[in-house]
Amino acid sequence: MIVTGAGSGTGRATARLFAAHDVRVALADINGNGPGQPPRALRRRSAAVTAVGNLSDQEVVDRAVTTAVWVSLAVVNQE
């Protein structure tokens, strides 16, 4: 699952909720630094990496989806 806006507000709360229920999430946010950055604890718990960039840019969307797929495949192969 890809959670957009994961750096703050509703997006962060949504990512935390899914992670708390052991859902593997890929975190996406336009702001990769500072207060908008998804917390490290969430990134560790969700076992996903963060896609940083403006999701109105198709290259960023492609990177986020590719990342989410690879993370999912890696998790499946480890189980």
C-alpha cells in the first residue's frame, strides 16, 4: 500500500494506523526533510522506504509504485 502525504497530518496518521496493524506501507511525501519527513520508527515498522517528490510528476509516481512492489516482493520472499 502506498500512503501519500505520509510526512504530516492525515497522511502520517493513516500510515501509522496501517503500520500498527502490520500492513506494509510505502511512504510518499513531497517533503523529504524537516518536519514533513515520516518518522524513522514508522519507516522501520512498516519495512518500507520513502518516495520523496511531487506525485503530480509521473516519474515520481512510477518510482513510488516500483518501490512499493519491490518492498512487497522482498517481504514475500523472506516469509
